[in-house]
Amino acid sequence: MSLVLGFDLGTGSVRAGVYDVDGGTMLGGAEERYATSFPRPGWAEQQPEAWWTALLSAGLRAVEAAGRREVAAICVAATASTVVACRADGTPVYPAILWMDCRAAGEACETGEAYHPVMAYSGGEDAAEWLVPKAMWLKRHEPEVFARAEVICEAIDYINYRLSGEWAASRMTAACKWNYDSAAGRYVPELYESFGVGALADKLPVRVVPVGAPLGRLRTEIAAELGLASAPLLVQGGIDAEMGMLGAGTTEPGSMLIVAGTSVAHLTHIDEQRALPGFWGPYPNALIDGLWLVEGGQVSAGSILDWLTGTIFGLDEVGHHALIDEAARLSPEETGLMVLDYWMGNRTPYRDAGLRGAVLGLSLGHGRAQIYRAAVDAVALGTINVVRTLENEGVKIERVVMGGGICHNPLWLAATVDALGRPVHLVRKANLSLIGTVASAACGLGLYPDLASASRSLAAGTEAMMPEPERTAWYDAALGRYDALTGTLAPVLHRLSATEGRHR
């Protein structure tokens, strides 16, 4: 029996699991939470040391729950781009800038002014979420921090360094978020120079390692802290949602994984390069050699629902579930409201970090349930807007697998399936990112010839959920209104977002 330990470093917590590779069964799991701070509108920060403390605790608890100390390999999945600026010894010099942070919206727009062939992989412009615009922001607004930082990297790189003592980048993250040329296998320092951050090339990890390839061995003292009998192999992982493709068995073209939680990621592969306006990619060799990864997404999704229930309505978890039940008794058309789900900007297909959320049609007769129901419908419309736009570009989506926190919210789940208007294969309980780390670790151990083979063998089981045709028809009609309102309100939302934090 080969055991592996996987970590999923998410937005609000780290989840750890010890798995039997032979059966794909989790033997022990644990979760530890950490805090996010929002010092200004549009900003989101975390403390890297909090990740590390939580990871060690969750890992030890998972190992103890499994009752087994002999682990052959470890692999990590993490959010991206969650950017760490630190010294070469891993000491942070600034709070980690979380993936959803959109302070670098202006810098992201500037990346669209530079021409270089590698920019075609990101549709000609970077997103405000990515490492390069965030590095540009640091250089411009925190020059002392940028100068002091000997390493600028992703959360996964920071964690892998703390585990092994070796700095290395995930080829997946570099390809998708750093303007790394994953076809040629090289950084593009001249592009960074044109962005005004030429020094960034010397701050990124030199070594770039594909998902599923060995990084090194776990440091002996860290193995002991995790309760392990020996130092296992550390295998390269990648972005949490993309790692979920391995866990879902959706690595082949024609299949799509939708991971819906704090945000929503829509992921698929195509077999050749082509222009896909409004989408990120296609990226060559980001996950599977020889395939091109396409990414769509919604920056804020479940986070909007949590914000409404917690921050605005003051409800706890029990109150949130009661509100879900109440809102579920309403049909989409009877709320009389229209919501735009751009609380932290739009990732796809508008690629506009300056958009913000809106609730239209309010009256004194509206209450929590109507507002919540309309927000759920807006998030569902955002999802079908991504899928429909991609299909209109000629990308076939024949099979949809869905997982994540959405499976714990029956109203959001039903609304999304109805909006998609097709059978959806649900992974209700398994953590797809963790299963993806298992597939990656198994590949690194030589148990499978490649990632696709490991994915086919270890993918989580699914159950089908069918849409309600009448509801699908409503979402089809509402999508046109959603798109039209976005265009109409965009200038106002841009002006409002431009003033965020100005008087603080």
C-alpha cells in the first residue's frame, strides 16, 4: 500500500488528506482555517506564516487520523495568484496579496499595451489577479518592499520551500499567471522589462517543475513535525482548481470542470492553439503535455453569498441555511430584482477588474430572501455566461463535472444546473484538488506513466443532476438582460471602483 499526503491550500483554510493510492481512499483528513484581511476596498491579504502554522497542524492531524506514519510522497495545491514577497530564507516582507485582490487593475491594463508572442497565451493582457501585475503594483506603490524582496512567488512555491528548502515554481502557475513561455520552456525577461519590472526575472524561482514531477525530499525536521516516520518525496502540484481536473477525470478535450466555491473556475482543454477572446489561455503544456488549457472564471461567487448573510444580514451558519430554504421557495422571476455578480470585478468573459456588484429593482417590500435569491441567480448567470461564450467560440463542451462548496448550497447548485441546461455530473463529497494532488504524487512516484493515466484511475465518482427545462428557459432569457445591464452600467461601476479607498 502506497500512501500520499495531499494539501489543498484554499482561500479560507488548508485541507490535508492521507490517501491510499492503490484504492484512492482517504484514510485520514483534517482542516485548519486562517484569516483574510480586507484593508481597503478591492484589497485582500493574508499572512504566510498563518498558512504554514495551519498546514503543519492539519497535516499532523491527518496523519494521526490515518494511523499510518509511512508516507511515500507529498503534494500541494494552492490558490493562484496569491503572491508572496519574501527574503531568500522565506521571511515575508509584506502581507501575501490574495488571488482575489484587484488593486493591480491599472497595471493589468498596461500589460495589454506590450506586444510579445507569449501574450497570446493570456489573450493579449494579464488579469489584475496575476503575479506580474501585482509585482508591477509593488514596484510602483511599495518600491522599498519590491527592492527588499529577494523572492516573489506564489503561495504554493512558498509552502514547497518551507517543506523542502528548495525554491521551485510550478510550470502550471508560471504558464497561467507569470507570462512564462511554457511552449519554449523559458521565462521572458524582456517582457518584464517592458512592463517596468525587469528585476522581477531575478526574483522568480529559477527552477520550473511540471505538475507530477519530483521536487526533492521533505526536510527531516518537517517530517517529524508532521508525525512522519521518514522524509517522503515532495512532488510538484499546482493551482487548486486546475489540480481538480486530475481529481475529476476531466483532462480530455470536450470535458469541463466547474469548481464553484468562494470563486468559480471553468476549466477545459483543447488540442490546438486558437484565439479565445475573453478567456485566459489557451496555455500550452500547463497541466497535460501536448494540450492547451483554457480557463474561465468568476472572481466572486460563494463569497458574495457569505458576505450577504454574514456581513450584511448578520446571520450565522444556521441562519444562512434557513435563508437558503426560504429563498428556495421563491422562483427567479418573482423576486423582481436583477443582480450583477461583480463584487471583485469580472474575470470572464468581460475581463474587467473595474466592474463592481449591483442590485437593481429594490423596493421597501423586498427582504432578505428576495435579495439572496437574486444574488444566487446572478452567480448562476455568470456561470452560464462563461460557458455559453466559450461554446459560441466553437469549443465543444460535451461533459460537465462540478464540485466544490456549491454542493453544500442546494439553491445555488440547482440554479446553476438549471442555468447550464444540461446534465451535470456532481462530485458532492470528495475534495477534487486533494485527489488531484494524489494523482500528481502517484505520477511522481512512478506508479503511472503520466498524469492523464493517473487521473483516469483515481478520479472521484460522480452522480448526475438534471436541469428543470422551465427554469432553464428563464435563465436563457435573463442572460440577455444580464449582459445588457453590464454594458449599460459599466461606465458608472468603473467610476465608482476608481474611487475605492481614495479618502482613507
